[in-house]
Amino acid sequence: MKKVWLLAFGCVLLSACEKDDICAGNEFVTPNVVIELYDRLESETPKRAVKIAAIANGFNDTLFFKNSTKIELPLQINTNETSWKLRLYELTPTNDTIHKADELRFNYTPEALYVSKACGYKTIFHDFSTVRVPNTTGNSWIQSIYRATNELTTNEHAHIHLYY
């Protein structure tokens, strides 16, 4: 009789679990803006940056990317605009460090999507666009911008190509 009760109890426990109790996979997370860096003279060639500091405007956040051809920046989900100042650090032949700065403003329409009980909500971004804010200091580094998509739903592909 004890075995029957234990078997019944085990069946109840196993049937109480739901398939969505575990949240795994990139398709369940809010995407960042994925930016790939390219050589302005050879537009098909990725260009590695020694160091980029990304400073958020409007909220207190700074991200650093070292020796990379790709950067990922989060967007604010409670507004239609996020601005990031991108500071590029380069080494001269005499090993001096110089930096150049540009500011990118991202405009979009956020949409919250319910994923599951375990994952909660994620936000995707429609009507995505980017503008380089005019640099009045003369130390700009971005030569041109190519927007690869106007919808941000995943982190799997680059959304923007920067040429410098």
C-alpha cells in the first residue's frame, strides 16, 4: 500500500511542473543594439577597436569594450530614445593614447511581449533608427553608419554597421 501512495505522490509532483518553469535561450531576452565595426576604406573588412567606452546619457551606465569588432548596447525600455556617447581610444606609433568621441541617438517604439511565467516579459523595438549627434569638438571618429534593420527582436545579427 505504501508503494501505491509513493507512486501516486510522485506522479502528482511530476505533473505539477510546467514546461515553461525554466527560462533558457536568447530568444527570450530583450535584445541589445548590436553594432559591428568596419574599416572605412575597405567596407567589407571588420576593424578591431583597441578600446571603446560607451557612456549612457540619461542613466548612469558606462560599458567598456576592448580589442573588439562588435559592441552591444542596451536600450531603455520605458522611453522612445536612448543616447550613447562612444569614446574610441587609439594608440599612436609612439604609444600615446588618443581618444575621439561621437554620440549616437537611437529612436524606436518599444513593445513588451509576455514570454512565459519563468521568463516574464521581454521588449522588442520597432521603427528603429539611429542618428549621429553633430560633434562640435572636431574629434569625431565615425565616418558613416549603415542600419541593417529597423526591427530589434534578437541579438543574433548586427543591427548597425559603423565605418571608421
